[in-house]
Amino acid sequence: MKQDMTSADVAALVSELASGPNSLIDAKIGKIYQPADSEIRINLYIFGKGRDNLVVEAGRRAHMSQYIRPSPKMPQSFPMLLRKHVLGGRITFIKQYDFDRIIEIGVVRGGTDTVLVLELFSSGNIVLLDADRKIILPMNPVTFRGRRIRSGEVYEYPQAQLSPLAVDVDRMHEVFLSSTSDIVRTIATRFNLGGILAEEVCLKSGINKTKAAIQADSDEIAALCTAIKDVFSPIIEGKLKPCLIKKDVNGTPEYVDVLPFELGQYMDTEKEYVGSFNKALDEFFGKKAAETQQKQVEAVKKEPSNVLERRLYQQQSAIKKFEKDAENNSIIAEKIYEHYQDIEQLMSVLDVARSKGYSWNDIWSTLKQSRDDIPAARSIINIDPSAGLIVIDLDGRKININIRKTVPQNAETYYAKAKKLTKKRDGALRAIEDTRRSLQKKEARKSKRRKVVHKQHWYDRFRWFMSSDGFLVIGGRDADTNEELVKKYMEKRDIVFHTQTPGAPITIIKTEGKDVPDTTLKEAAQFVVSYSSVWKSGQFSGDCYWVKPEQVTKTPESGQYLNKGSFIIRGERNYYRDVAVGVAVGLKLKGETLVIGGPLSAVYQHAEHVVELIPGKFNQNDTAKKVYRIYADRLKDASFAKQIASPDKIAMMLPPGESDIKN
């Protein structure tokens, strides 16, 4: 059964999405989600069609989908950062790289070009590049020999394979001379075809696929080259005929393959034709993924929720099996005694035949022919000479009889098995008591465990912190939340902060009409500088200023244009020069229990287990995981730590760009 897309599948998909009625060119990018570790879903607005979803599973598949997996309640950092760069942008191109399982999607937003690279080969990735093809953000930062997929590095393609579309007789002859395998395996691996298409090429060419590649003559190589061009002609000529291949799997009809065009090897197999290859991919991969997830959810609901409960469930199941098997062995032993004379007669006949030199095959043939003359022979189902066993039917039960033992010895063997299983059951019963005692102790500890207390606040979706003096300070996460803060939550009595250079969150001190101490002003200054492009560029200080709300406007000067999330500041600015960056995260354990982040002094005022950060070399995901491990170790309670400060929650508190933990 097909597990992932082939290069031919990618070529067919790109041909549909890059032009024609299913084109995504000029589609507007909406929100991005990450429903699974290696999967993202991009919401698109397609002109004249409305909203749709592009699903990408790194290393496996990409297609538009109607089978939507639910998004996680807490958004993960990768899709949030992707949104920051491409949300609201428009798709400018979609192309395949060199007939490989790599798709590139060009995006333009506000005059800035980016490229989203979808790697669908094994150990693939999803990578966002800037206009100079430098990596802005990878889903999984990894390093291979000679290839680094990390922020700031220039993106390099994996080692190129030979394209079947460019194959010629000379190149194939050269590859075959260096091959140690047969023809079908050589063209499958060296020409990026995969097993199914390599089989099709051999079928069309009429060449013996099992022949050693090095032994192929010039006529056979020419025939293979012609067959390759013939197989791929539907893609080259744009004459796709997408279909799903259906076969019986364990008595149930299932889709086993999805194809952009028909193949000769499936000529007599049941097929279901689909209007577009994209839809065929969704029916094959998307529907199956959604069904698999649903089964997993249902299985988790049925199973006990913790380790001790699962152990108890398994022990109870084992006891039932031990009791059933012990009873079955006792019944078999009794059946042997019930049919003592028949079994003894049968064993005597076999013993005489063997003493006369007959082979087991001869004996078995004779017994089958003599079932009317020898009543005991009718019960024989099979003979296993190597193990010295005959399988007989006693009152509907299949029973193994060892011909090297007497009838009582055979019965005793089954009685011994029953006794052994009964002892195992008794041991499992004792183990169950131990498990129940452990469960009781765990419940007792649970009653003493710290409880997670966290209320939902209107400002949770923004960046925020509580100053040392108790003032709420909030900042935007992106252009959308900057707009929302100014339009919905900024009041005349507030104080507004921003950095001298672009790329900072609009930051507001909610004064509630009170006088704001210098401590809070300085903390807000450090906050706006630290969560700006200053940190992202690896600098350790920057300038900022504060103004009154009436100085902030969306009305530009004549001839100017303001991007979303941008504002005009008019009038005098109150500057803070050379403000040092400084961010910390900590755990608030009194009252509400949650992870908080912000300026050093504010976090130290309100939190415990404070971890200070500096600009560094680790992306948000890696930094968040390092901080989480510190908390799990300090709290001595991994479950509690994960509930209040999981890596995803910690990542929401971190500055943009790369960081490190300050020693």
C-alpha cells in the first residue's frame, strides 16, 4: 500500500496547482495551523472559489483537503512564526524542483518575497526562505553532512537524483554499467521512479525486469528510454487521468494506490476515477489520516488514562487469559482419557508402520485411504514428523498428540500446562494487589499535589507582563494584534511605547488613571526593546520612546502608505537611550499557576524559578525545551510542570529570533 507521494505525483500535483481551474496562483494566505508534529494546514482564500485548505505533511504528502484534522488548543510556535511572515500574502508561483519530491511556493506580502519549501522525501522538512534563499524558519532545525537546515543558513537542496524526464541512452548505459542490481531496481532507485513506475517501464518496454542491469544491451536500453518517455507522457502533455486503485485487503475493499494516470499493471484492477489528481490525493491520504486519528482518539478514550491503571487493566486481561487457557488444557487432558483406546490404537498402527520402514508420506497416504477400515484414522487432521506430533480431532477440538509418549503421558502434559497456567494466574492476582496498593498511594499523593489554577484573561493572546508596581503592560504579537491593541484597547490615559527602529510590538501601559512610577516606565522600555528586531538581530541594546495615545494615528501624510500594524507618531517623543535587552521567564505559583515572561525585574517580582535569557543561537522551540527541562527538574513534578509551562507555552513568552539561557 502506498505510503507517500512519488516524484511523478508531485509533478502532476504541481501541474494542477500552478495553472488551470485548480490553480492557487494569487490565492491569499490565511491562518496556519499545526495539527500534528510534521503536518501544517494553510487556510487559503482563492479568488472566485472561497476558502480552502492546503495540507502539507513533511516527508509524505501535500494537497488541498476537505478532511480537516482538529487544531491544537494551544497554537505551536512554528505556525505562529509562519503567520508572522506570510499571513495576508499572495501566492506568486508553485513549482517542482528538478523532478524531485520538493515543492516551492512563492509568496509576496507588502513587497517582501518569501519562498515556502515543502520537502516530501524521507526525513523531509518545511522551510521558509527569504528572497536571497536564506532560511528564515525551518519546521525542524537539523544538520546533515554538508547540509544545515537552520535559521540564517543559505538553503541547499539535497543531493540531486537523475531525472527520468532527461534520461537518454548514453546516460542510462553509464548508470547500468555501474549497477550491481537488476534492471527494475536500478531504474527505480537511480532515476527517481519508485517501484511501481519502474515496474511499469519494464512492462511497457517488454524487458525482463529481473535481468542484471549490467547485462542489458543497447537495444534493451533504448527500449527502456522510450518506455520512460511513454509512461510520463500524460504529465508532459497535461493529459492526466487521476484514479484510485482498489483491492481486497483482508476481505475488505480498500484503496491501495493513487495515480495521476493509468498504468498497464493495474489494467484488470478495480479503479475509481476522480475529477482532479488533487482530489484523488485527498481521498487517498487525507481521508485515511483523518480516520486514523479518529481511531486513535477512540482507542485512547477506551484505555485507562495512567500507567498504573493501564497495568491493572493488562493484569486483569492476563488473568482471564490464564484461566481460559488452564481450563482448555484440563479439558484436553480429560478428552485424551475419554478416547484412550482410540488414541492407543492409532499410535499402535503408526508404530507398526514405522517399524516396517514406511515413510511418513506413505503412512499419511495409507491412513487417508483407509479411514473406513481404521476408525481411529478418521480423527487425524495432520502429521508433523519433525516434531513427532499428530493432530487429531476429538469432539471438535484440535489436539496435538506426541507419538513418542504414551497416552497417559500425553494427558499429563496437558495437566502440567494447566497447573503452570494456574500458578501464573495466582502470581498475577498477587501482582494485582500490589498494583491496587500503588494506585491507592498515588491517589493519596494526588490529593496533596499542587493544583493548576489559571483564569482566562482578555490579554492572554497578546504579549504581556505585570510590572513591579502592578501595572498591566501589553504588546502586539504581529501586525494584526498591533492593530487590535490600538483600535480596541488603547485609552487616552494610557502610555504607548515603541522602538526607534521598526519591527517592535506596539506596547501599552494600562494606567487606569494612576501615576506611573519610573520603575514601570523602565520595565516597559526594556520590554519593547527586547521583543523587537533588536533581539532578533543579536544586539544587546536599543533606543525607544513613549508617547501619549493621542499622538498615535493611522492617518499618513499625503502620498504615504501605511502597512497593516503600522502607525504614525506625531509630536514630541520621550526617549530612553541605549536600553539593555533583558528577558526572563518564571513560574507564578501563588494564586494563579502559570508561566510568565517579560523584563527581568518584573518577572523576579512576581515569579519563582526565574530563568534569564540573552540573544543567542537557539531557535524558540529549542530554547523553550531547554527551559522546560529546567522546570521539570526543579519542580520534581513533570506533570505539573507540563500543565503550567509546556514548551509551547514557554515559547509564547520568548522574544523573536534566537536565544540562549544566561548562566
